[in-house]
Amino acid sequence: AHEWIRRALKMYLSREHRDAKAKSCPLTILSAELTRMEEQVSMPLLEYTQYFAHVLERRLLLISSDNKDLAYPLMAMCMGAVQLARLEKDEIRSLKILNDSYEAALRLIRHRRGL
């Protein structure tokens, strides 16, 4: 569980994911629009998000029961980090946003007696 979470966070908070807008997580691009979309359009993305949160939560709980209810906050942190890194025009600062967010996510899990 530890390694799966580390790899997932590292992949999501990577330069490659930041730059692959057409192939990356649609939430980083569409999240602001979801509330304006009709339910039939937004529902599949919502269901995917709920499924991924469930998978992440199960992995987090394998590490520690203290990690209950941490999946959505981690997902929100990561989505925001990717959005901010995409907005930042300076490559060094953009990568710092991604790297610092990766470390912050690991600290959050460790703080709750996880990794």
C-alpha cells in the first residue's frame, strides 16, 4: 500500500502529467465546469472520482486506520497542485509546486501515522 500510494502521487504530481493535458486527469481541467454541466455529462466523471477515492481510501487504510477520510483531501491537494503548476510559467517554480505538494501529501499521511 505504501509503495502504490507513493507511485500514484509521484505520477500524478509529475512534469509528464502536468504537460499531458489531453491525456491527464480530466478533473484538473473540468472541475470548475462540472457544476454547470448537465448531470448526464458530469455523472461519469463523478462516478470515476468516487471510484478512485474509494480505491485510494482502501490503500490508505491498509497503512493505518488513522487515514480514514483522507482520500478526498489528498485528491483535492493534488488536483490543485497540478492546476497551479500548469498556471506557473516559470519551469523551476512549476516543478517546485509539484515536488512540494508530493512531499506535503506524504507528510499528511505520515502525520496521521501512515507512511
